[in-house]
Amino acid sequence: MNVAIMGYGVVGSGVAEVLLKNHDSIEKKSTRGSLDLKYILDIRDFHGDANEDIIIKDFNTILNDETIKIVVETMGGLNPAFDYVKSCLEAGKSVVSSNKELVAAKGYELLSIAEEKNVNFLFEASVGGGIPIIRPLSQCLAANEIVEISGILNGTTNFILTKMFNDGLGFEEALRLAQENGYAEKDPTADIEGFDACRKICILASLVYGKHVYPESVYTEGITKIDYADVEYARAWGGAIKLIAVAKKLGENKISAIVSPAFVPCSSQLASVDDVFNAILVKGDAIGDVVFYGKGAGKLPTASAVVADVIDCARHTSKKRFFGWGAAVPDYVIDHLDAEAALYIRALTENDEEAIAAAKKVFGEIEVLSRQGAPHGEIAFITSAAVERELRTKLETLHMIDTKSVIRILNE
């Protein structure tokens, strides 16, 4: 049985390294005799590379080779990854992917084709990199009704927020440090605007709740507006600021899902997750709280998860694993403003006392915060939990304040 890799970047080269270095033990674990890497597809040249003799540039070589039973997709993005993966599945080849954008946007369609062709489409590495989460959710925790799944799903933003919190850096300085350390891309938009975390929570919500959740249906807010003043207020409050992705079951036919910065209390297991580490908190009705923790990226950790899926595919040749979810349903994900939340609000005003009194009159019970070195006219407070739309409407009536920041409080 032969394997092909599409995409020879960081992850793809890691997959090739693991497949070749651990070839004998992987073959034994696959229980299918031989398991060999035959092709690596990439449009670039790799002169002098150890695998140069198997690097090809024509996708059709893989598609038309009947000895290729498992294809690994580590190209990233939707084009041409989607067309290539779809064609492989239709040709009766199982596919393993680390591509979160592909799974979040096209997962249901590709899983349906895999079902029809009696092959597998697996993607353990698409959410947590080397952190196991897809397989535990679909197998180990299958007896549970998952009430909520939440977490820190992006190491880049967590590194930035950690540097702001621990070292007193501003956002731009922390981002620059992340780029210098190789944690952030030259164009960090997908990370800092929350798109990466959104794709991951969509995959998890689809798997856990059984219907495809598209990124377009999930309200997503990044960390670019976080000011160091907010970090100081979070510390004074007794917590930290993290970019949190949450999906929660609301009855049989509705869920809430959101990605946004949040005040996280020190009592939460997520508050102490720092630097490039990720953590996924699963709340099950039988198991209670379970946390999956580790580095969410990296060449070999991610490759490890990919190769585990390759082994799984080899064990299930011509046999579809019971795995996947159903089609999307209109209005399945509620508007984020219709969910309950408590809000942290920072604002400027000409009269602190009058502004606080007005806020209490509008919101009822509030928690007033303070920080050292706060400029004159700066106030900060936390509202009680209520429907967010109602809280936002009330905030608009406070004409005597100039709102600078609004951040949700993590609901434990």
C-alpha cells in the first residue's frame, strides 16, 4: 500500500520525516503489510532534498496511480486543496488532512463523498495540531452529551496576550516579537483577527453537535483592539484576557458559538495557559470537565497527528469508519447578541462619580474596577450577566461616557 503527500511545507515535510524515520513501526501498527511513501506533490523545486527523487509536480500522477490508497493533504487553503481532495475521495482513495480552512468550509461535502465511496476523510491535526481532540471526542467521550466546548485554540494570539499580560508590552510590540520568534506569519490576519480559532471551533462544534457549522455563522472578534489598560483591569479583577472560542448546546436544535477576547478568572483552568500553548475544555454530562493541553502547532507534533490518521486509514482500507456529521441547518447558530453575557466596559468621562452613578442606574448591580496610574476621567466596570443585546442597548443610552473597550466575561 502506498501513500502520497500533497504539500511539502513545514507540516508536509514533517509527515515525510515521520513516515520514513518510523517506517517499520508504522507498518506494524497499520496491520496491512507494506506502507510506503511513493510521491510528494509540490510545485517548488527541492534540489538536494533527501526526498528529491519522489517529488512530483503533476497531481494527476497521484490521482491515476491505483497503488496510492492514502493521500495526505498538507497544502493549506481551499484552492487547489479542495479540488484535489475531492478528486482523491471520488477515486476511492482515503485522505488525511491538517487543513482547518478546508475542513471548516467543506467538511460535510467531503465526508459525504467519503461515505459514498466507502473510504475515509480524517483530520485530527486540523484543530489542535499535535493535541489529540478529534478522536477523543468521537470515540473516548462518545457516551457523553457535550454541554459545552471552549478553549484557547490559537497559539499566536495566546503568545501575544501573554506578553502583554506578563511583560507589559503593547499589542504591536508583542505581535512583532511573535513574528521574530516564528509564531506569527508575515501577514498575521488569520490569527489576530480570530479566523483561525473560528475555523477550529466550527470543526469541533460540527463534530460534537452533529450538524455542519460554517465559519460565516460564527461571530468572530480578534485581539487587535485590546489595550494594555484592559490587561491591567483584568489583572486587578483577578484574571487574564484570552482569545476564547466557545460552542454551547441550547436545546435540541440550537447552539451558540463565538470567538472573542474574554476576561478569564484565575479560577478557570484556561487562565494559566500561556505562551504558544493551547487548551480545549470539554464539558460532558457524565465525565464533567476534561482539558486537552499542549502546543497547538509545530512541525513534528502536527505530523504525529497526521501519521496517526494515516495508520487509522490503513487499518480501515475499503472500510469506512463511523465518523462525521450532518448538513448545516438554517438559523442553527443563534445570533451572538441573543446569548447571555456579562460585559467589561472601559470608558472615558468628564465626571467619574456621575458616570458610575449613571451606569448603576442603567445596568443595576455593577462591579467597579480600578488600576494604578489610570488617567483622570477613565472608568471601568463589569455588568451582571444578561442578554448581550439588552446590555448593548443600555450602553448606548449612557451618553456621558466615551466607550473605549467592551470585552465579554468568560461564563463558567
